[in-house]
Amino acid sequence: MLQEDDLGALVGYRLKEAQSVLRSRMDETLRGLGLSTPQYICLELLSRQPGASNSDLARGAFVTRQTMNTLLHGLQRRGLIERAEQAKAGRALPTQLTVSGQQLLDLADEKVQQIERRTVSLLDHEQAKALHDALSLCIEALSEPDD
């Protein structure tokens, strides 16, 4: 049984521990495809939101705009994405996957789905749904401004 002064009793600590283990598994798995976890997330976001801006991608991948810019340059050099030479409006350069990028993403998705299934493998369907719903409520609560 957990003691009150045990770090493992803190929800935030357990969330961070789960995130750390998940990230490690993803890094190990994706490394074989020549991808980092943020690169994979970027490709995934672009498959769902073609033309997304650097800022949108950075927010979705939980990295800074500068980090995303570096990441995008690397993906572009590898021929996995295309970026417009000029912005249609403003400064944002719309970005989209290339055929090679989509093919690599398809391979990566298979591996990430295996990790996703493993993550909830000890839960039944109702527990997995309850976990998802509870995490959504935690995100909502923390996203509200402080009183």
C-alpha cells in the first residue's frame, strides 16, 4: 500500500512516469525507422492536417516553434515533407507529407499502434475508456485559468 509521502501516490508523478515509459518505448521502436518521437508526431499531425503551420505543429507535438522548425528542415531534407516556398498569406509556410513521408508514417503507425495496445493491455474495455475519459477531464481541469 502506498504511503502518503510516497511520490508514487501523486497523480502527477504517476502520469509523468507513464509518459516517460511510453516515450522510451516509442523512441526505441521508431529509432529503427530513423525517426524520433517528435518527428513521428509531426508526420502524424501532417497526415491529419495537411498544410498545418509550424506553430500548429509545434503545439501538437509539444515542442517549441524553433525545435519544430529544425525538425521540419530535417524531414524536408529526407524528402518526407514538402514546404511551400512562399506563404499564401502571412509568414506561415504550409507543409504536407510526400509519398515517401506517408509510406514511412504507415510503417511507423503499425509499430506505434502495437505500443498503444500494449499500454492498455492490462485493462478491459471499460477501464481503458474510463482512463481516457479521466485523462481528458484532467487536461480540461488544468487548462482552465486559475481563479
